[in-house]
Amino acid sequence: QVQLVESGGGLAQPGESLRLSCAVSGTIFSVNAMRWYRQRSGMERELVAEITAGGSTNYAEEGRFTISNTNAKSFYLQIHSLKPEDTAVYYCNVMSRDSSWSPVDYWGQGTQVTVSS
């Protein structure tokens, strides 16, 4: 059974940096992309960053976010120059396909990031 577990959230001050981690356990047949989403209070979940199986990265906002992975079992989101509007629950997500080549999405439970002075 595949599980994703986020860590690294917490309280930070504006201007600081934070690194979120996502640990993947279990076996995924074929990973298409690893993504970070966030959901701010009262808003819909939004894509923050993704890294594809080929290593390409895409960001909703250029410059303050860096997504990386060490392998298919761990990936990270570095947030630089934190702003109060970065306050949200951050979710990691793996887009994949199973052995029948059907799409399968896996989600973590989320980690709260609060930016406040």
C-alpha cells in the first residue's frame, strides 16, 4: 500500500525559509510526476510545484519555490522568503500509472505552514 507522509511544516516568520519533505512508502508502478499543492483557508487546493519523471520542474510562482527529489521515495519543497499569504496546508502528490497503465493519484495527509510575525 502506497503512503505519502509530509513533514517540515510549522510556524515561521515572514522572510524565513522552510523545507517540506514528502516520504513515499510502498511500490508505485510508474511515476509520472511529483507535485506539491496547497490549500489556503477558504480557497481551493492549488498546484504549487511539480517535478516530472524526466526531471523538468514547473512552478505556479517563479523564484520563491524549489522542488526537488532524491529518488522516487523522497521529494521536497523549499519555500524562500516566506509571506503571510503562504499560510496554508501543503499536500504532496504523486501522479502515476499502474500496471494496466491507468492513472493513479496518491496524496499525503497535509502539513500546516503558518507564516506570522
